[in-house]
Amino acid sequence: MPSDQSDSYSCETRPGPSYLTRRYKFHSDHSFTFYQFYYSDHQCQSPAYSYRIRGQLTVGGLTFTLDGANEAMYELEKVTLTVFQDRFAMMLARQLNGSCPGMVEPNQPLAIFRKYVVLDNSRDVIQIDCTPGLGFTMNELQMIRQEVYQRRVENTGIVRRSESLYLGDIHTDFGQRVIYRSKGYQTPLRRYDDDSEEYCTVCRIVYNAREHAPPILPRIQHKNIALAGGWVSIHCEVRHIYFLTRHLIFFDNQTWEGHYHYYRDPLCQFPKYTVSVKGTRTAGEPSAIVEGATNYKFTSLAMYLTPQCDKEVERFNSKNVQCGKRGAWKIGRTLDVTSAGGCDVIGVSLPHTEFELIKTVSDAEMGVLLFTGQRPSDGQTPNKESLRATSFQSPLLYCSDESPFEVQYTENSGDTRSSADPKIKITISNSILLSVIVLLITSAVRLRLL
């Protein structure tokens, strides 16, 4: 069976922040060879250091942690570290000595371009593991999901097929990272093949990289963030074991709407309920922590709920739930819960303020993408400055050129008067995805990215 490779298709941002690209190759004998390249800038143009990672991967059945994902077990055989910049050489030396005292002379930096073995489980050597001090872990391999996307290219009619590999997310708290078991996904990797060279320049650059020759990505000219318009999820998203799609609309008068559609399944085919909010937004200064991003503050002032299955109707009508008028809920009936102060059953009270991180990126294949901040891994909401994200969720796609349709909000759960705007326009892009084919890996087959 031939080996397969998945690569980053953009400069990734992990919590911290740290900026990286990944080049992951899976071999037919269950072994893998990975490269992680870290950078000192958000455009992945200035390499800082890299890891070369060898090991074995065994893929099991579906995990109980998250529907639609397979659990997996991995064993690291050897990890090497190479430093490219002086500014990181001293920091990494101290971190290494924290796990393996004396590995580096006290107060001495690591040598530039020298390969340091930081983990070795080879049978013919004394086993060493200096990775804990580096905060290095490959626990992302404990949860795996593959998806195949078929997308119609705008104005051409061409259907383009791409394959993505989703691995477990990284804890937003650095101190919890090594022991964390993923509950969601990080930025997916894209399978590299001959067609990738045509539409994914970054894929080709990352594919051709080597341990001592890290990829240097093209510079992107960032423009001022223009939020006005509609933005929709590209695929079914995961947030703390929940499945959802998002649709955000920003208006020129500094107001916004958010429509969050929750589902029971990882393909977002079986709806649970929809949460719609309206409020105001305030733009701040460019982030001093995450390059290329801007700080925002979003306030939710009004909220509407629509249960879409019997179970949610029963939950919202429960006498133990303070979520509007008991007994008023029906499938497909949208109620205004603003006067009730939100809904405790979904953990939202009004008014509600969140400190947000925003950036926009122009993608040659998809169009303009909007990135919002990654949610804290411990389930908190970023309702204070200290919880503002340092990394991003899955991107949203700009879609304001689509024909909108209207949703009528005519019910109010608190009383008989309706305070809802009778015409809230929702823009839906109907050309994003033709289909999503999920490849669930079983224990009887090896990991192969088709």
C-alpha cells in the first residue's frame, strides 16, 4: 500500500500564540514521519525551529469522546529538534534542561542548525524523553477523522475534490496541553496529490520542505478588516462535543446578528435547535499578541430560540428551566427569549459580552475567509479580557453576493407582545459544498488518505 501525505494549506495559529506548518506522512506499515515547522511570524516566513517526529499509529473504532471520529493509539520512536534562530536557542535550551538536566550546558543556547535528539525509544539505545519541558505532545493523534469534499468552482461548473484529515485540538492553556485529551479538531490537513499544485501553492511549498529546509510561505498583503456582510460555515463544525454551523451578519451601523444551528450528528443533518442573537460590536486596536488580527468586543442584546426536535422541545418546556414561558415551545416555533434574560438551559444570559479576536484572509480557492477566536478548552466563554483567544476557529466564508431570504420572528416567549424584528435577513450560500463524504477508519484497515 503506498504512503500518503497531508500538509498544512496555510500558516496555522495555535494557542499561545505559536505559528506553524505541518507536513505529515503516513506509511503503509503503520509508521509515520511528521515535520512541524514553527515560526516567529504569523505569515510563516521566518522559521524558528522544527521537529522531526517518527512513530507508529494504530487506528481503532469510533471514539466515545466525539461522534464521527476514530480513536487511535500512537507510539513515538524518535523526535529531533533543530533551531534556526538565535532568539529561540536560549529559551529552548532552558526548556530542555527542565526535563533533562545537563543536556545543555547551563546558560548556553542550543546550536543553530544542529539536530538535537529530544526523545528516543529505540531498542538499541537508552531511552530518553525531554519533551515535557518543551510542552511537546502528539496527543492530537488520539482522535482522527477524514472527510472528502466535492465543491463546484464558481463560474466554471468544475467539481473539485479535496480530502482533509482532522486531528484532535490543542488545549488553549499551555499547562494543560500534555495531559489534554481532545474534544474537538484543529485546523485540518489537506491531502497532497498532483492536483494540489494547480490550486494550492502553500501545499506544494510545504510538501517539498525538509527538516533543515523549512517551508517559507508567500507573503499575504493584509487589508483593513471589512466585516460588513454575511459569513457562513464551510463545513459542519465542532465546539466542545457539539456540532453546529454558524451564520454571522455584520451591518455598517456596528450591529450584528448571529445564527447558530446545532445538530445531533457530525454531518449536521439532524437539527437540535437554532440560537439567533442580535447586538452591537466595537472594534479595538490591532492585537498586540496575535499578529494580523484585531481585537473586538461583541455584545448580545436580544436572543431567539427555535427547537427542532422533540427532545429539545421537552427540555425547553421543563418546569426546572428558566427559558421563557413554560409550555410555549413547539418544533419549528421561534420564540423571543430576550425579556426572559436569555436561556439558562443553553447557558446564555442577556446582555452577554464577549472579547473576540478577528482576522480576514483572502483564499485563492475559497474566496474571502473570516476567522474568529478559538473558544477556551475548559468550556468558558471569553467574557473578560484575560480569556480573549490567541488562536482561531474554523473559518467562515463570505457570502453576501447570494440572494437572501427572510425569516419571520412572530412569537415571544415572555408575553404576548413581540419585540422581535419582523424581518431579519439571512443570507445562505447554496454553492459552497455539493457534498461531504465521510471516511470513517476502522481497526481492520490502515490509515490511508485515499
